[in-house]
Amino acid sequence: MRKSFDRHWYAWAMVVPTVLVLGVLVFYPLVQGVWQSFTNLNESNQRTELCDKVLGGGETCVPNPDRAKFVGLDNYVDILTGAQGSFWLQFTNTIVWTVACVVFHYGIGLGLAVMLNRSFRGRTFYRIALILPWAVPAFVAAFAWRFIFDERFGLINGVLRAVGLDPVAWFEQRWTAMFTAVVANVWLGVPFMMVAILGGLQSINADLYEAAEIDGASPWQRFLNITLPGLRPVSSTVILLGTIWTFNMFPIIYFVTRGQPAGETEILVTGAYRAAFEGIRDYSLAATYGVMILSILVVYATVYKRLLARQGEVF
């Protein structure tokens, strides 16, 4: 360390501001959140002192007897047993939501990337048009899709009425409401997958396709034996990133389904938000949700990385 600092002091000097920013904005809140998950901190007991004004304009303060205190693993036990919150319902919703979105993100993104990797008239226009949803802020897209699926005035139900079918109350059933959120998030997330996979396709050596075609390989065989293996490094990365982003995708669920019906479409991240900022604000419960979410994603990323390592992939 000392030799490295003496020889590359300028590199250390450039890294220090980044480390400080990460420490203030990431690591300190993370440590604070983990600590709060072991307390009973909420809106009513967050003050450590109770103060009253006295004559002369001063204040007299005494320790708050009901202030937050350490409770150990009680919050985790309460969440996992259902004594607080709806963890298992939200966990199930999160898994279904994440798997459905990532599968459609990757599948549709792969199909579009393969098509856009070919030469045809208007390819540039289609590339730009298909990237546009990525440029739209998530909350704007969420409001738009909420209106599209509106029972009375939405475009979808308007089309159904036009063809003689009954309108659908999309947000009155758990799985139809979840379907609307998945559709909105797929529309929003496919461009990222498409662009990443398109870059991967262009990095595959074209000579491999020519050699396979000369050997009589069909288009499907070339896709299975050249395209998919060639995309494996890119695919492994975008699937991991897509899973983490979708797992924590707050605005689509919060603004499209709004938890309807009766909280049955909430996911873990929206459950954490509602615990922290709605009703009697239970900061310790929200912090516990945050630690659980972090733990799930760390376990997933670790297992995913090991599976890739077994297949010879370097991640």
C-alpha cells in the first residue's frame, strides 16, 4: 500500500473524492438503515428528548421515556411471521413481476436486436423509434399506461367496446392489475435490452456465419450455435442488471396499479415505501424491508455469479 501510494499518489488523490461521496451517500445510509432495522424507531418515538418552553424564552428538556430502543431481531420475526406487513404476498408478487418482466425484456429485446442487425431500408429510423421509450421517464410512462388501462376512458377498453366486447376492470383483480404493470414495464425496459444485445451481435465475427452457411447450417442452427453462445457474456450481464432494476422498480407499481386491489399488487419496494411514509411512519419496518431486499439481491447475485463461473464465464 505504501509503495503504491508513493508511486501512484495522483491516482489515490483522484479516487478519494469518489470514496468520500460514496461514503456519505451510500455507505453511511446503508449502515444507518441496518441499525434501524434492529430498533423500533417510528414517527412517535424518534425524538430522544422532550422539550418544553419555560419563562424567559428558554427550554427545559428531559429524556424521552418512550424513545426508540434496540429490539434485536423482532422486526425480522414480525415480518417473516406476518405479524407486521404483508411480506410473503409482496415477495410472491415481486418474484412473479421480476421473472415476467425480465423474460419479456430479454426475449423481445433479442428478437428486435436480431432484426435490426440486418440491413434493410429504414433501419436507422426503426432503431431510433424503438429506443424512444428508454428516453421517457419511468413515472411519465406509468401515468400514460395507467390512463391507457383506465376502465372508463382508457384506450384498451375503448377498443374492446368498439369491437363489441365488454370493458375489463383491469385494476379490480390481482393478476389483471399485475398484467398492466408488466406491460408498462416491458415497454419501458425492452430498449435497453435491445441496444445491449445489438452491440453484442455486432461483436460476433461474421466469418463464423459464413463458415456455418457453407457447411449447410440452417438459420436456426446458426442462431443456436453461433448467435446465442456469442451473446452469452452480454446476456449474463444484462439479465443480472435487468433483474436488480426490475426487482426495485418502484414507479411502475406505485403509479400504474397503485397497489390495487387492496394492496394485492404491492411488491417489496413499495411495501417499504408505504411503511416509511404512509400512516404512522414505521421507519424500523421500512429499514427491515430494505435489508431483506438487499439480502435477497446479494444472494441472487452470488448464486448467479457462481453458476456463470461453472460455465466458464468471467463476470
